[in-house]
Amino acid sequence: MSILKRHFLLPLSLFVVCCSHSLVAFSQDWDLKVAERINPQNPHSAVWRGATSSAYPLGVALPVSQFVYGIIAHDKNSRKKAYESLAGLVVSAAITETLKFSIDRQRPGEKHPDKIFPYKVETGRSFPSGHTTIAFATATSLALEYRKWYVVVPAYLWAGTVGYSRVYLGQHYPTDVIGGALVGTGGALLSHWLSRKLLR
């Protein structure tokens, strides 16, 4: 495990942090313009609110359902998938929270109240989007574990919808969503790789 940390995890973490800082600094003007075009003055669409609200429940539902099925069906592979999905969520969420405190970016509605109109006041930092992180971690876990187009395509369409909803509802800039998608995908990939190495 020390070799893994030294040769993989530490460089990856440094790369993500450095790229995140650069992405936020470079894209500020473009970010705001795109957010303005997507976010209406009264963002109360039930569709986009529903997409946003689905991120955490569905993210948690995946490992729970895999584990319960594994217990009921005496299926060790399903339980293994549950651990892998849960680890992907935990790793992704931990990276997201670290980046939020490290970058400390204000939400667009706080910094530009005359241009961005959030559907409700949310506390916390803006980069990366936590909802998008969870959605893409879930979609990537599904894609890696089941590898069927009829699972992969809907999973990523849902994750993309969650990401778009965060900009539409005035809670995030587009780069917050891009950052969340990268972190969620990376966290799930790392979890998948580790499970292949450690849970043979």
C-alpha cells in the first residue's frame, strides 16, 4: 500500500489539485457567461429540481441494492460490486470536499447576485459540484461493473442531467460540473482498480 501511495495516489492528488486551481482561474469569464445563458431568472423547473434531488439517493441506492441482492441471492460477486461502488463514492466525496476547502470558490449566486439566480440558497463552496461528483461516480461504477450499453448509456445520461441541472438551478458554474464529473469518474476508476488488486 505504501508503494501505491508513493507512486500513484500522491502524484494523482497533486495533479488534480493543480489542474483544479488552473481550471478555475483560467475560465472565470467564460464560466460566468455560459452559466448566465443556462440559468433563468426563475429556475423552478420540476424536471431539473428532480434531477438534482436524485443524485444522492440514487448514489446510495446502488451499493445498498447490490449488497442486499448479494445477501439474498448468496452472490459474493454482487457484494464485491457493492463494496466497490461504495468505495468509489467515498473516495470521490473525500476528494471533492478536499478541493472545496482548498480552492474555496464562492457559488455563482453569491458572487454575482445580479447575474445568477439560484432556485434556493445553498451553503458550501462551489468547486467541484458534489451532486455531479456523486452522479458520475455512480454512473462510472455501473459502467465498469456491468458493461452493457443499456446500463452505461442511461447511467451517463442521468449523470449529465444532474450536472446540467446544477448550472440551470444557479448553484454552480460549468467548470464546477466538469470538475465534479472528473472527480467522480476518477474516484470510481480508482476504486475499481484497487478492488481488482486487493479483492481478488
